[in-house]
Amino acid sequence: MTPSEVCKQLNISPSTIRKYSLRFESEGILFKRNKSNSRIYTVTEVAALRESMTVKKSGDITFENAVREAAEGLKGASYNNARKRRHKHTAAAS
């Protein structure tokens, strides 16, 4: 999804998505980029953005910690998906 599509879906401004995206990147989440170097978001990444915004709005957690927790969830999802792909490839080769 493009940044503008994500903004529309989450009902946020471009500056808000930039703020969150930069924070996610500081936590090690690297978004794919298109030819014009704009970020491209997966459905999973958009869900993590939404989750971090919801948790932050609850007032129980800081912006930084909300993003950190969501980023850890994304890292776990990426690790688990990579394991599943390797396992599927290894099983097919057997």
C-alpha cells in the first residue's frame, strides 16, 4: 500500500505516518520502497501501525513503547514466516 492509501485507511495525516514510520525504522523495521523511494506498506505493517496508534491513544503507554511493542510483533511475524517458508522448501526437497 502507498503512504496515501495507508493515511486514508487509518484516517491519519501524511506527517503522522512519517512520524510512525521513522520510529518503526529506528526499531529495525525496514519498509520496502518503490522506484521513487516512497515507502510501500504490507497489510501486516499497516496492522502494526494501527495497533501502535490504538495502544498509544489509550494513554497507558508512551509513543516510543507502543511502536517498540508493535515492531517486536512484526519482527516475530517476519521470523515465523521465514521459518515456514524454509520448512516448506525443505519438506518439498525431501
